[in-house]
Amino acid sequence: MFVAGLFPDDAVIRRVDGEAVLLLGGGRALLMQLAHPQVAAGVADHSDFGSDPFGRLRRTLETTYAIVFGTEEQALEASGSLRAVHERVSGPGYQANDPELLLWVHATLVDTALRVYRRFLRPLDPEEAERYYRESTVMAEVLGVPRELQPRDLAAFRTYVRTMVGTLEVTDTARRLAREVLRPRLPWPTEPALVLARELTAGLLPRPLRVQYGLGWDRPRKAALLLAGAASRLVLPRVPPVVRRAPPALLAE
């Protein structure tokens, strides 16, 4: 028996968000979120970020997959659970269910998805990218961001992200949390993978935030990232979906 979800099978958001390569942007999205002082304060005060720096990202991904690939009931249940958790996250000057904060967190995920998909898989054509953004506004509404608060189209969305990046001031709290993301306490055999993750995160971050976080970047690193992206765009589209796609996407498809 077929049970409808929030998005049709041919939705661009299902195609894009189902790609496992988007996980390469996880560090970028987290550091962009933490660059907002109120988000950083909420994370520092109400999470076990030090022992599990990627737990927040994992929970966000689980909610995203439920909304994009699940039934309507699963989508609403996942978003409701997340809002219930956020209801307990409040402190001086912040409340996690504040639509403005939710909008920024959501925007970091959308912006990262579009950029990683373009760099490592293929660029979306303008119509596809616009459709992806329109579909993402549905997800944002389900998560608690009123439609009237969201940028009206992709061009306005990109302006919003650039404006935020240009005005955010990374706090000492954010820098401390960023160190937990970039240098998590994991067994030493994982260090080569962590070095690669740090390089990817630094290279994918918008320059103003990279500078504020104190992350080094130079021409050889930039060239290596460009080369990796070009190689990925040649190889990854030829990889069978059963290998390339994230498990929730495969189950839904």
C-alpha cells in the first residue's frame, strides 16, 4: 500500500538530499550554525557537544530524512519531536524554537546541500535549483519557520545567506565548539580521515567565517579541493545508486 509523503517521488529535494556525498558538508553546516552567537550559546548550554560533537548533526539528518523521504505522519512526528526538544533549550537571549534561529540553521543546510551537490556531483540547472529551494521552504515550515519569514526565492535566499555571513561575529564559545567538531576525541587510527574532514570544512566554509574561526587556507589547498571536486564529478555520477545514495533514500525508492 502506497502512503504519500510531503514530496512527490520526482521532487528535486529527494534527489539531492538522498546523496550520501552531502555528508562531506556536515562540518561546514555545523560551523556556519555555530557562527550565530545565539545558536552557539544554546549548543554550549544545553548539549553534550564535547563528548558527541556530531550528535546534533546526526539528529538533524534523521529529522531531515524523515521529512523528505518519510510519510506525512513520519514527517510531522519527527518535526514535532524536534520542536519538543528545542522547547527546553532556552537561556539569556535565545530560545531554540525562535523562527529566526530556525531559519538560519535551516539555511545552512540548504546552502551546504546545494554547494556540495554542485561541487562533487553536478550543478543543478537554474530551474532545478529554484525548485529545490521552493521544496526546501516546505520543510522549513514543517520545522517551524513561517513561510512569510523565508526568502521569497532562491536569489533572495542567497542574498540572505551572504548578508548573514557578512554580519555574524564568531564568538569564543563558537571557536571552542568548532575545535570539538574539527578535532573530536576519537581513536588515533581515524586521524587521516579527520585531517581530510578538516581540510574540506575549511575549504567549503565562506571565507569571512573561515577567517574568524582561524582556519588556515592557501592556494595549494584550494587547488587540491578543486581537483578533488573535478574528479568526483567525473566518477560519482557513474557509481550505482545502491552505493551512492543514503540508506533512507534507498529505502524510500
